[in-house]
Amino acid sequence: MSEDIAKRWPAVIAGIVFVLGATLFTRLVDITPEVDGNFFFGPDDPAYKESQEIAELFPVAPQLIFGIKGPIGSLEYLDKMEAFSNALAELDGVASVQSMSRGPGTLEAAKDSPMWRRLLLSDSQTSTLAVAVLKADSHGPDLIHSVEDLVAQHTHPRFEIMISGTPYIVELVRRNLLFDLKVFSSSAILLFSALIAWLFRSLAATVGIVLTGLASAMITLAVMDMTGLPVGILTANLAIMVFVLALSHTIFLSGNYVSALKGEDPSPLRRAILRTLEASSWCMLTTLLGFISLIFVPATPLSQLGIAGSIGTVVAILCAYVFYPWFLMAASPSGLSAPKANLPKMLTDLPHKVGRKGALALLGGLALLALAIPGLNTDPNLAQFFSQGGEAHRGLTFIDRNGGSNPLLLVVEARDGGELDNGDAYDAMWSLQNDLAENDHIGSIISLPVLLAEANSRPLSVLLTWDWIVDILRSDIAGGIGKSFISEDRKKALFLLRMNETERTQNRTTIVGDIEQIADETPLKISLTGGLFKLQGALSPLVRESLIYGLSALVALFFFIALAASGNLAIAAVMTASLALLPAGVLGGAALLGVPLDIIAAPAPNVA
């Protein structure tokens, strides 16, 4: 009895250390996902820099867009719009609100207005839009929650409100990540715990394996926190990845320990570690290479996952061989059983039943799937980030079909370098506005000529010159709206395009290229292009590039690893071919099923 107690003391101490470490982790490490409007790219990316340059020239505040269905010409609709708009404007963090009641006032006035017609009216004439301009650094979770509560209070069968806009989308992404981090990870850990208990029938082994996986995940997240690596759009699920990495080491170590016990080895734990360590090291190396292949991808989320995954891979094997053995020693040899003995016999006999023909058929099927890879959608629309039928998907889709949802920013200037506050420049910009409006991928356009046309429609405007009107638009009298559409030196103007996503038939890069060419035959040129639409378009080729070059490099590296491990050229070739069929099956299957390969799904083949 005293010997059994002595064997269990190390496990008890290890358990106490885990509890202390977990307590410190929960108090010191923040695992809240960090997501902002530019979560696709890092600050050094050329596409991001161009968008930031536009933001510095034209300080366009973040906006929430509301699509509001109902009988838009009725007094009831206008009364409800006024109540909603006034309540929205009173929220902390909202700078201003433009709507039918806080702008044109009536449907007829909106139809006659060059600006309000484009900003507030839908093509279907069954809804109007409202726009809430937010204060800088005030569009976080608290404001979005307040807006959602307000929408719930004012929604009515004849006044149905739907929300969109970059701050809202970003908050929904953050919530989904946090949900995954808590619920999915917890569910996966419980499932794995039950499986491990069924395999080994040992409390000490089960507790040790689970705590080792949890310790690996917590240490990885703590190292990320110390190095300033955020929990982002991809690294939010890293905890469960690291847990599974540690799981593989500990399961094989436990299986070899059981075998060593049956052989009556005087040092069964030492023998099990020596027998497992080589294979674990190869597994660790290949996994590490899989994550390293993501580090050099320009897309920031992929790069962050590569760095964090590399950290987690090393931490997992260290915890498996430093922390877990204390629990393994405490496991009772009589209660510890080998996993193979507990598996159904039909599963262990499956390879023999399938045979060579079945294996060749399986490999042939995977190879055929590879033929579908060229049809992969690596440029999905925004709505595909959210489940169909959900509030986010419904609102985004509705607003997209009624004026566009994804912003694209164009900065134009005169080819002769002249100022844009004169009649000739106005005519050129208005001509460009009309040419852009003919593009089916553009939902609506707000620009300097639209603002000038709106101002020119006012009484007594005929007495003002164009440069005086620009002065008024940039002044406090007009709320400084002109500062968002014409630069201080009057030589650059902004065109704010809201792009259609759900009906898009081409990739974003092609669409942006076509739009830029529209200005080629005008006195104007497009000098800068930015916005979320442009950034997402630039991301698509980066995803494809990471797949082609990253996976090709991995397969080549794995050939040499297989050759070094087996010492046999034929075996190395067969292993490499089999491994190459794995991403072929994953990518081909995704293409056939219509699953978009976006920034979130892209790392799957590398990690697999």
C-alpha cells in the first residue's frame, strides 16, 4: 500500500502544479479574440498601406448601415423612422445619423435629391436605408450590443430593421470566434476525455492525458500573450489544435508503456519513452513544418497561425514527455489496458478486408477529386462567412441587394494635376460617376460630384462658385462632410463605392481592374484604390499562393523525411504520394461541395 501511495505522489504534485498554473493563466492571460476591420492584412502589406493612405487623406468614419423594410411612403413608416433615428443618434459612440427623417424628410424629396436618392433609397422601392456614422474608437462590442437592443425594440412587422456595416461584421466575427473558443473547445475536450477513458480504462492515465493537453494549450496561449501575438481570426481555435497535438504523443506513449509492462521490463517507463520518442519527434517535425509553411504567407492571420502553431507544436511534445510521465507512473498496471484490445475487431481487420484493390480504388478516388481543384472558390462573398438563415447573413444579403454592402474606395485626380473645385472638374467627375454607375457590380456611389450636385440644388446656390461650395462643404456649417471627399489641396477626390457581393460573378481583383479602366478615357485618373473590397480581392491570390507553394514545399520536404526515416526509396515515394493525395482530397472535395476556401479554411490542408 505504501508503495502505491509513493507512486501516486508525483501525479498529485503534478496535479497541484497544474491547478496553480491554471489559476495564474485565467487571471493573467487574456484570450479574448482581437478582430478589427483590417484583420486580413498586416501593417507592412502594400494593399493595407494603400488603404491607410486613403484613410489619412479622407477621414471616413466607420459606419453602420440599416436596411428598413416597410411601406416607405406612409406616415406610419416615417414616424417609426423618426423614433428609431432619434434613439440611434442618442447612443454613446454615434456621431450622426442619416435617414429619411434626418435628411430629406419625405420620400418625394429623397427621390428628387442627387445625394439622398443614392444614399437612402433601395432599387426595389420597398425599403430605405439609414446610416449611423460612428465616433472614432467607439465602435466596440458595447456599442454594437446597444444598437442590437435598439433594433429589437423598434422592429415591427411593418418596420423590419436589418444591420450591416464593417463594425457590425467585425463584432459578429469576434463573437463567433469566442463562441468557438469556449464551446467547441470544451466539447472537443470532453469527447476526447471520454474516448481516452474508454481506450485505457485508467483514471490516472485519463486525467494525465487531459491535463497534459490542457497544460500545452495554456502554455502556448501564455507564450503568445507574452510575445504580443494576438488571439485572432485563426489562432482562436489554436487551443484545441495544441490539445490534439499533445494527445497523439501521450496516447502512443501510453500504448508503449502497456506493452513494456507486459514484457516485464524492469524500467517500463524508460523503455516506453525511448520507443516512442523517435516517432514523436518525426511527428513533431512534420507538424512544425506544416505550421512554418504558413509563417511566410503575406496574409496576417495565416502568418499568425504559423507562428502560434509552431510554438504549440514544441510545447505539446515537451509537456507530453516532461509532465505526463508522472501520471503514467501512478497508473495501476492491472487497470491499464492497451488501446488495441479495446477496439472493435472489425476495425482492426478492416485493412485486410479492403485489400489491395480497395486501397487502390480509394487512392484513385482521391486522385480524381484533385481534378476539381481548379474550381475552388478562393474569393467568397462576405455573406458566406455566416450561416444561411442567420440574422447576420439575412441582413448582409438584404442590404447588399439594396445599394451594396462592401466598400471600395477610389481616389481620383486630374491628369494635369489641377484642382478639382471648378466647373470643368465637376463635369469630368460627374461623367465618371455616371460611367461607374453602369457597372453591375457597383450598388451605389457617393462622391464629391454628388455632394456638389446636392449643394447646387439649394436656393441661391447659383450665386456661389464651385470653389465656394467646396469651402462650405468642408466647413462646420455642413458638418465638415467635404473633408471626407476632397483633399485639403483640392487636387484629390474620393469616390465611395458600395459593391454588390451576393450577385458577384467575377473575382474581386478582376472587378477592381475593370473599374480602374473606366477612368482611362476621361480627364481623370485613379491614383489610389482601397477599402475592404480591394483588401479581400488581394487576399484571394495570396490564399492560392500559400496552397500551391506551401503544399508543394511540404510534400518535397516530407519525401526526404520519409526517406531518412525508412531508408527505402520505394517506401518514401509511396508515403509521399499518399500524403500528396490528402490535400488533393480535401481541396477537391471542397470544390465539389461548393465549400469556399477562404482565409479560415486555407490552413486545413497544410495542418492535415
